[in-house]
Amino acid sequence: MIYPASVAVTGTGSYLPSRVMLNDEFCSTIDTSDEWIRTRTGIRARRYAGPHENSATLGIEAARIAIDSAGLQPHDIDLIICATVTPHMMTPSNACLIQTGLGCRPVGAFDIGAACTGFLYALSVGEQFVRTGTCQHVLVVGAETLSRVADFTDRNTCILFGDGAGAVVLSASDQSNHGLRFVRLYSDGTKSELISLPSMVTTAPIAPSVPLPRRPEFLRLSGREVFRFAVHRMTELIDDAMIECQKIGCEIDLLIPHQVNQRIIDAALEQCEFPASKVMVNLDKYGNTSAASIPIALDEALRSGRAKRGDTMLFVAFGGGLTWGGAVVTL
């Protein structure tokens, strides 16, 4: 078995639905305003999937772009991993739908559910398949349709979320000091109630005479507690990454955080004294797209010239589970 010197990000792609939902459009149904939303979140707009779109179809489009940018064809892909908490169906998985939608040959395909940290979990799993020589090219997708699980009577949550997909191709590389430099993943299930999204599967009643409890319909989060958790973990992840980068002799050129809330990002940057000029933020246009937010921002950074090949990137994310994680990648 020949092991690669590194696992590189060789292609990126993103896809956003065409439907733009501006802040003002909420005003007719809930007590809010553009100013109220912007000052509390930094969000000005988000995208919503159309009636014939879902998280799998969004993922297919993002994946096509990523594969093309890697200079590959769908038949070159050896494994597909999709991070999502809003799969189109319980089964088949989004990854299987993406596999057939792309026209890939029969390869392994599965979904990962780690909420907003899901892309980093999927990135880490994909890296292992390439690093061990099992796969040459792994497609990693983050795809969400959070508009389908938002409570549009709750002004504190429905304004936050948008739909979209991002994707990367991980490939074996013979270049050292390149690709994924390190990944750190964490979870704490004792605080799982702070962010929750009910399953489409309900448990059977104990007896025919015992009715099932009404299943909650929407994503729920405890705003203040999540704010504190996110700021603390983001600060911790940035500080840890800076220490690790010193050990391996590299410097962070751009930080791409999970696009959750401008206040959270600003508070964390202030605590760890990381320069805002080196942070990629696009949540004002797309809102919180959960597992899709980092790959969407990465693709936009590369295509806009904000990042370039050779740059070292830091990804940090935090979300339901509770989960959090960080990754350093040299492009």
C-alpha cells in the first residue's frame, strides 16, 4: 500500500437556490424589521429552496462544480459523504441520491449528522479514507434546506436560517506540508436540549390505547445559552489552532467560521484578538446554512480572490449535539 504525503482539497463548489428572502419579507407575518434582524444577527437575506429542490438536489449542483474545479469527472470519485440534518428522505441517503444524480459509478455513499459541525466531521472521515490509501478522490458535501424545518411564527429562530450546499473534493497528494494539516472534533451530549430538531420517525406506543405524543415540528434552540457556548468554543478553537500552527510552522491566512451570527463571530474574535480582516463572512447574504456554511464560504473565498492556492485556512464550527470542531487546511 502506498500512502499519500498529504490529503489535498483539489476542488470546491457551491450552489444557492435562486429564491432570495429579504428581512423585510418577514414583517407581514411576525413582529420584526430589517433593522431588528440586522443589528442582532448581521443577516440581510437568505436563500430558500424552490418546490422542486431539496438538500440532495442542491448537493448535486454544488458537487458538479467541485468535481469540475478539481479537473475530474464523476466516475473518478471513489466515495461520497454528505453532511446534513435536513436530508431529502430518511432513506436513501442524500449521498446515494448525489451519487446517482452525478452519474458516478457504484461507490460508497453515506450521510453524517453533526449539525453545523457536520462538514468538519465529514471532512475528517473523508481524509481517513484517502490517507490510508483506500480512496484516491473523496467527495464531501454539506447540504441543507433549513427553511423546511424553521418555525415561521418564532421571530428569534426563523430569521436565522437559509438553504444551500457546498462541496469539496479531497484527493491524495504527493506534496508535503499541504492539504489537511490537522482536525479536532468534539461533542457534549449533556447539553443536547440547547439545539434540537425532531426526527421524522416516532416511537411506537406502549399499547394501542396509549396515543403517541404530538411530535414537535420545528428546529428549536436556546438563544442565550447557544450564544455563550458558541463564543466560548470558537475562541477555544482559534486559540488551539494558533498553537498547533506554531508547532507545524504555518500561519493562518484566512479564518472561515461557521456562518452563524455576526455578534458571536465578533465576540470570539475580540476575546482571542484575531484580526477581523482575516475572517471570511458571508452570512449577511445567506444566513445560517448549517453544514453547508463553511464549504459555501470557502468556495466563495476562492472564486472572489479572497483566498488562493497555497493559503492556509482555519475552519471552526459549532452546533447541535452539542458538537464543535476545527480544521487547518493548506490549499
